Amino acid sequence: MPADQKWPDILWIVRHGESAGNVARDAALAAALPIIDIEARDVDVPLSARGKEQATALGQWFGQLPEHQRPTVILTSPYLRARHTADLLIEAAKLDRGEITAVVDERLREKEFGVLDRLTSIGIAAQYPEQAEFRRILGKFYHRPPGGESWCDVILRLRSLIDTLSLHYPGRRVLIVGHEVVVLCMRYLLENLDEERILAINRQGDMANCGVTEYVYQDGGHSKEGSLVLVRYNETAPLREHGAPVTTAPDAKVATR
């Protein structure tokens, strides 16, 4: 590793496997219901059976990489679906827990939705029509529901996570397991994007469960810092290679993203 390198050698950012919230959200939308039927609080929503299969398949893909290319650091959202994804991945990849650094980091948590929690777009229009109008005017990047977060709020907490990567994990191979908005906001930061460009990426389609986004370190030549260069985004080949289903449903509170 160059003495002045500040970035990991490789950075993977993946969305958790399909959750019970994804399944409940699809059922609510299909039935045109105002509320998504989930008993657990969002932080405790577990993986679905398909989500477990996806996490295992992704772990098998990592396990087939040469040893010098596998993750040495795993940072995980505290939400159950993300932690379970990481655990299944570590097991399937046969990573030695004594050799890797595993950290649960609350900065990687899901975007918070406040009063709009568990509501579909139908429910929001019925119960909080003023919030639906505020979101239309402000756009999803800046709209902050009462008690919740905007994309900018998520980006603010992730800025310090970027500092953690450069201060504590230069030259390491880091895997982040988080949520769809977290993946997009990390792209915003790492690639120095603006509102228009990140929302254009978002409009291309929903993030796949266990889809892989990968950056590799590139020496900057005359630059002291170098940079992380995007080499794949929302890649589902690891799932297909190991026979796992590909799912792209947003989490339960899709209407407020």
C-alpha cells in the first residue's frame, strides 16, 4: 500500500437480502391498502426465505474469490435484515471471524420515515396530504417528513462514515451491508454527484436485494490521495451464478423515498 493511500483497496456496498417488509409492502400495494401490515418495528424486520437464499448466494460468490481479494472488514447497518445478511454471507464465504473486522455501525441505518412509517402512497395521501404535497414541491432529495429524514440527512451522517473509511481502513478490503438509500447516498459522496445525477440513477430502477456495488482504489499519480473508482453497480450476477432469485422491491416505506 502506498504510504499516502487514504482509501480501502476495494469497497463493496450491498443492499440487504429481501425482507419480510418487502413482502408485506408488495401485498399492501397489490390490495391497495393504506397501511403495510408489519408487526415488528422497522429495525427488527427479518429476512424472508428468499432473502436468506440471496445472502447465502452472495456469500458463496465472495468465498470463490481468491483469498487476497475477499473482504477483511465488514461494516453493517444495525437493522436485523442487514445484520442477518452479513452473518449468512460470512458463513457462506467461510470467512474467519477471527481474521476479519466486523462492526455494526448505526450511521448505516435505514432512512428514517417519521410519521409516514408503514404507510403506502395511498395511506400518505389519505392521512397526510400536506406531506404528499410538500414532497411533490421539494422532491425526495430534500423532503423531510415530521420525525424522519431527508436524503440530505442520510448524506450528512454518511460523511463521517467516509472519514472512518479513510482514517481506519486504508489498504483494506471493506464490505458495507446496508439499505437502498444508503447505497445511493454513498455513490453521491464517493463520486461527488449532485441532486440531479443521483436521482437520475435512482430512476433507472430499484436496487436489487444483495445487489453489489464495487469500487477499487486507483492511484492518483501526482495526487496524494488517489480515488475510489466505480467498477460495478447493482450487480446481480453473484445471485444468478448461485441460483438465487433476484428481487428489487423497495422496503416497506417505498412511497416516502
